[in-house]
Amino acid sequence: MERATAIRAGARARAAKLAYVPADHEPVLAEELVELLDPRPGETFLDCTFGAGGHARLVAERLGAGGELIAVDRDPEAERRWREFSKHAPCRTRFLRSDFAPALEGLRGAGVRPDGVYLDLGMSSMQVDAWERGFSYAYDAPLDMRMDPDQKLTAAEIVNEWPQERIARVLREFGEERRAGSMAREIVRRRPIETTAELVTAIKAAVPPADRFGRGHPAKRAFQAIRIAVNGELEALDRALPLAWQLLAVGGRMGAISFHSLEDRRVKRFLADRARGCVCPPEIPVCVCGREPDAELLTKRALAPTPDEIERNPRSASAHLRVARKLSDERSGNGNGDGRGNGGS
Ligand SMILES: C[S@@+](CC[C@H](N)C(=O)[O-])C[C@H]1O[C@@H](n2cnc3c(N)ncnc32)[C@H](O)[C@@H]1O
């Protein structure tokens, strides 16, 4: 807790000098992320989820003219935002419109070794607020929810074509929804369902009136679940974490902001495993595995937004940030030299 307070105090002092925060978008846990990732002049950073570029602006300012920010996002709207950003960016920058997992593979192939990598997971405010994209249960819109509009799978296909049991599994596994079975049954019974409002009605019909209060909007978890399924969010994260770590230069920092426990659990386990040394059974008195940690956790426990931030930006409420520093390349399968030198930048 003390460490978190110190991080925030330092971050606030520095953030006061930063000029690039746009008025229309508030990046989540931004001070904490930048302070822990500690971008330095001349370094290369990889923003896997550019969105509206809120974090990228802060990072770019620290990288300065000699540094490079590589931005990735699968949403063409993020690319449009990046084009604006690139006109005034204080460092070199390039954009890859792609799912972050294949983008990371491509960068590995090109020999890029960034000093910092970060992922700010989930959907952006831009995506939620573009009502016609169907991410929100608050607006009536066609059932879409694709982050990449060129992708074939939409929410409409899941809702109208997937078997009831598969829909129930999505709601249970990706939404941790207690009423997954009855919601899936109601959805299938009411097909065809064409809009988000029709989907909300079906979901509400599966929730007994006494349960409709006290757990937030009754469709919140189901919408999250369907969005995760449409965008393959957890598979992408599972692929991306080891790739991002492998890419990272020794001494580099990796951070992830998650918005629900399914993401945070993955990030936590991944980093904890990297930070773990000896894995010998406890009954063996002397280590025979020889395993050394290849990460230092810079957040022992996930950082959450302050009450002030939540008040300013209620969408930050469920955010959790974890950051680690890479100590060695031994377990990343890079094994050549000290891991420095940005071959592709
Ligand atoms: C929470 S927003 C990022 C906001 C950004 N950090 C900012 O400050 O403006 C998440 C972004 O990540 C993108 N995204 C999510 N999953 C992705 C994936 N697997 N590959 C590429 N982009 C992804 C979304 O399209 C969205 O623009």
C-alpha cells in the first residue's frame, strides 16, 4: 500500500508536466502505468492496445525524439486516432492494425526488442460510445460487438446460430453468469434476435424479478461474455502474454491493465510464474531444478484506481494493473546475448 502511494505521488508530480492528455479521453491508471513502466528517452515501447492513444501520449512524451512507440490495435477507428497522434508525436511511431498476438509474432520475426510493452485490455470508451457497434446494453443497436469490423463472427451469429448449450457455456465461462442456462434457453426461444434491446429483453426475462436488483444491470455480464466470445479476447491474451514477454529486452518492463477477473487471473498467473525461481518439491533439501526467476514483480498486488479516479472516470472502477521487469532471457527462448538492441526499429 505504501509502495502504491509512493508510486502515485511520483507519478502525479511527473504527470503534471505532460502536455498530451486529450480532453475527450481519460486513460485508466495512467499515472501508475507510466511510473512503473518508466519509459526513458531513446527507448522503444510497444502499445498493444492503442485505442484513443491516451496511454501512448504519455509514454511517447517520455521516449522523446530518439525513442519509438509501436502502436497496435485491431480497430480501424484506433488507426484513425493514431494518424492524428502521429502528426504531433514527440517520438518516432508506427501503427500495426492487427490482433496483438499476430502483431507480436511479426515483431519477433523482425527482431524488435522493446524496452516496454503494455496492454490495456478490453474495449475502449470510443467503442462503447459508438452505439451503432452494439457493445453496450444501454443503446439499441444491431448485434455486432466486433472490435475489428472486417472479422466475420458477430454477436448476431452467436445469439442466433450457436446451439443453446454453447451459448450457456459462453455466458457461464466468460460472464461468470449464474443464470447462464436459463438465459441461453430464453435467447434460443426468442430467435431471431436482431438488436441489443431485444437481447436485453431476453436476458431480463430469464432473471426472476427478485434478482433484478443489487447486482448491477442484469445484462452486464451476458454482454461482457458475448463480447469476449465475439472477439476471442481470452485466447488472444493467452497467446500474447508469452510472446510479449519473449520480445521484451532484458531489463524491459511489461504491464497489463485488466477489467475483469478472467483477464487479471491470466496476467497474475503468467507474471507470478515468471517471477518464481526453484520448483523443486519441498522434500528435496537442495535445489536440483536450477530454475531462476526471470521477472521481478513491480506490483506485488494489483494496483486499483483511487476513489478520485473512479469518481472522475467510473469506467475505471474494475481496473487492475500489474507490472513486472524482465531479469533474463534464459526462459524466453531468446538465448542470444543480453537481449538488447532493437533490430527492427
Ligand atoms: C481499453 S482500450 C485501450 C485504450 C488506450 N490505452 C487509451 O488510453 O486510449 C482497448 C483497445 O484494445 C483494442 N484491443 C482489444 N483486444 C485486442 C487484440 N486482441 N488485438 C488488438 N487490439 C485489441 C481494442 O480495439 C481497443 O481499442
